[in-house]
Amino acid sequence: MQIGDKLKRLRLRTHLTQEELAIRCDLSKGFISQIERDQSSPSIATLVDILECMGTTPAEFFRETAAEPTVRYKQEDAYTVDDEELKHRITWIIPDAQKNDMEPILLTLFPGGRTQEYAPHAGEVFGYVLSGGATLHRGKINWKLKKGDSIYYHATQPYYLENHTAYETSIIWVSSPPSF
């Protein structure tokens, strides 16, 4: 059985970097990386230590789950919150997505609007500009985005989005793990 990908997903769900997990388990970051890529197999004792450091047991980790059904959500299932101070709207298009591995939202930035600044985290971010334009501020670099542009990155640096146009901007934004 290949357990690397399953361990990696569990590590990301617990918001740990490979280095943080390695420190907690008294292992090297390289060994954690090799395990996650199925290039090395941990002993049973080491696997138990790794799982305990991530707050689970071997029984929970190896429990077979039934295939989850595909769920269809309707427009009326969405939940919307306006932030008047930052001039943006977040629409959670998948209810309770915070409990999943990724969280897709529809982000609307009004002219001059922006998101809060997000701290670095162990995860990935994807965005697709449906209309308007925005600037992604990530670390010390800024990217101008326009309709049809997409962006993907590992969230290793602080980031936020800002509407630099005089028009409303709509973006499909997916964060893994959830951050909004």
C-alpha cells in the first residue's frame, strides 16, 4: 500500500510543513519528503509516531471510507458576506467548504476594494479572473491580473488581492486548505 499521498494530505489538513512535522517526530525533513513521495517506507513505530504527531491513530488513518457521492449545489445554497470596510464580497459557493481540503469562493472586489492580508500557510491558492482586474500582492512582488487570467501558487508568503480598476472585479478563488 502506498501511504505517501495520504500522509501528505493529512499533514496539509493539520497545517504542518514538512519541517514542522519532522521536528515533532525527531526525523529529517528529507525523510518526511521521501515518505510522502513513496520513495521510502517508515517502520511501523515511526509511522505510529508520525500519525500521533498529526493527532490521529493508525486505525483512523487506515480506515477505508466508502466513496463519497458527488454533491450538486444550487445558487440558493451559497452564502454571501459583504465587507464594507475592505469593499469586497465573499460568496461561499460550496456550503461548509471549510471542512474540505479546498475552499472555492466567488470573490467580488468593488472599485478600490481589497482582501485582508493572508499570512503564509502550508497550502496552495488558485484564482481565475471572471471580470474586471486586480493586483495580487504576494511578498514583495505584485501581479496585475485581468479578465481571463489565472494564477496558482504555494502560499509561502503573505498575500492579498486589490482591485486597481474603476470597475467591479469577480474572481473564482480556491484555497487549499481553506483560508477565507
